Amino acid sequence: MFMSTKETYHKGVGRRKRSSARAKIYENPTLEVLVNKKPMDQYFQGLFLTKLKMAIEQAGITKGKIDVFVSGGGQSGQSDAVKLAIAKATVTKDEGARPILRLYNLLTTDIRKVLAKRPGKRKARKSEQWSKR
């Protein structure tokens, strides 16, 4: 007889700008965060890594394996998408964490996106220089 070795996990999806992230939290005695199958320290650098580590600490995540798959956009959008995905996955795991995550604004989706270029203009809002004569 075949036994299923499927691990149970809690999932969450986060989006920001052009980036989309899917996070899965597995049970694990230590904290391990993988982003696109790489350790978080290798995938993100500088301020983005610091903000992400701070968000995980504020969320109260001390153990578990977090697998994150992120695509699209740049580092800023991706790090914010990962932050939101991890927060949403934490809420599906433990509903009691919602007030703490809400307090640190980790469950707030930032809906700002780049404005599309308009016809007859150089960019979305920038126009040709106007001359009187």
C-alpha cells in the first residue's frame, strides 16, 4: 500500500507593483526562509533584506520552513510582495496573529502601480514644452 508523504502547509499570496509572491509555511523546528529555492540572504540584499527580516521578527515567526516563489518586478516590489505573502500565510496558520500583523501594517496591501503612458505625451503626465509663439 502506498502512503502519501504530503506535508501540510499554510499558504498566502502577496502582490506589489508588478511582483507576485506565493508563500508556503511548513512545520520545522528551526526558521528557514527560501526565496525561489535560494536562502533569503542570497536573494535579497541591503535594505530590502533588512526590512524583510524585521517583518518576520515583528510577525513573531521563530520556527518553520517558509518557501516563497516570487516573480515579476524589481527588488523593491518583490520584497514587499514577499512580506505580504508571509503575513497572509501566518494568518491562515494562526488567526490570533492578525491583530499583531495589523498593528505593524503587514497585512496592508499597497495598491499603487505605475501610471500608463498616455498618447500624445512623453510619459504618463509629462508633456512637450509649451511655447506661446
